[in-house]
Amino acid sequence: MWFCACLALFWVLAVSTSEGPPPPSEQPSGDFTDSAFVAFEDLSSGAVRAYLPSTDATLSVYPSGDGSFLRGVLRSLARERQSRGVTGEPIFELKRAAGGQLLIVDPLTKKWIALEAFGPDNRRVFALLLERALNHRPAHLAEQMS
């Protein structure tokens, strides 16, 4: 009985003094050569659309069942927002360092994920989105240049 009372007291103290999740660690320092903001949207078909938030131009669509790594990263960032009570559009920054390191950063929570830690195939998913975002030209400009 005494043990249960002490355990309950310890739990109450731990919960009452908790200040929520710890802040995210600092982003790696260094020179970032490229960056772009990319937004994501769940479609009614179960697909996920990646697009430029500034123009609404679609960068890629991942049909239901595809893009499991991308979906996992987005869920992780969404969980972080939820744990901190942060709301906002699912817009994230992709950043590439001079040495090739690729990060996805949530500008609202400051949480970041080093994407190369998950292997070259998984990193490539986000590297391709960054390339598409950096090289995107609005349709009317592309027509004028042809």
C-alpha cells in the first residue's frame, strides 16, 4: 500500500511539473546553398500533393500507398506540432547544405530532420522535391520563354 501511495505521488509530481516536450535541438550550422518552402495536402483520394505555397503549383502527387517515407516524415512533423499545440498550414522548408546535407524544417516548431540519415533512396524523395521547387517556372513564364 505504501509503495502504491509513493508511486502515485511521484506520478502526480512528474505530471504537474512537466513543461511539455523539450525544445528541438539546434539545426546544424553551415552554409545552406539552396532552400525552398513546400506545402503538403491530403487529397480525398488518399494521395498526398506537394506544392509551392507561393503559387499553388503542384510539384508531385503521391498516390495512396506510395511515398511511405514522405508520409512518415510528415506525420512526425505533424505530431510535433500537435504536442506543442501549434496549428498552421503544413508548409515546411527544405534546405540543402554545401556538402549535400538535406534538412526538412518546420518553421513553426523549429523541428528539423536530417534526411540523409535515412539512406540515399529516402533522401532522394525530398531532394527531388527541392529540385522541382527551385526549378519551377510558372506556366505563363515558361510559355513566354519558348
